[in-house]
Amino acid sequence: QVQLVESGGGLVQTGGSLRLSCAASGRTFSRFSMGWFRQAPGEECEFVAAIRRSGDNTYYADSLKGRFTISRDNAKNTVYLQMNSLKPEDTAFYYCAASTTWGVFMTQKTAYPYWGQGTQVTVSS
């Protein structure tokens, strides 16, 4: 079992940046691959990014490459999502999730048994 708590969301203007954090507690953080997903009102939950346990491999949604960066600090039990050049369409609830596996299926929600409560990101135009 692992508990996840997201923070860092808020209101930002178009073109601005935010860094989301997801703090993990419980089982050893370095055993888990981590992912970020987001869900806008009335939309499906969407994959954002994922990072392998050691941090040496990442996946990104094609539409977000170059603007979003996922990273982790295993010593701090934390995964981050740096979001730059934000657009109104990035407005969503952002969730972090943990998985004990790794592979191309990390873009799927079903790969992650553990989820945080989420943090709201709102980008004003």
C-alpha cells in the first residue's frame, strides 16, 4: 500500500508555469513507477506522463512533449510534474498514481492501483 498526496496546483495565466508535487508514504517509494493523469470537466481521464522507478525512463503524452517534464526524487519520496507554457486547455484536475510495473502500458489508467486525491490546475486566458 502507498498513499499519495498531490500539491502545487492553482490558478495561473496562459503561458505561465506550475510544478506539481506528489508525496508518497507507506511502502518504499523507489519500488513504484509513477504516473500523472488529468481530467477536465466532462472529459475522460487522460495520461500525461510516467516515470520508471529509477527515473531512467519516461513516457509522455505526445501532445504534451516539450512543455511538461516528469521527474522524481526517491530520497524525498516525491514525484514532480513541471508544466510550462500552460494553455487554457491544460485546465484539469491532475492526479498522480503509482504502479509496481513498467512498460508501454503505463499510459493506461489500469496499470496503476494507487491514486492520489488530485490537485486542480486552472489556466486563465
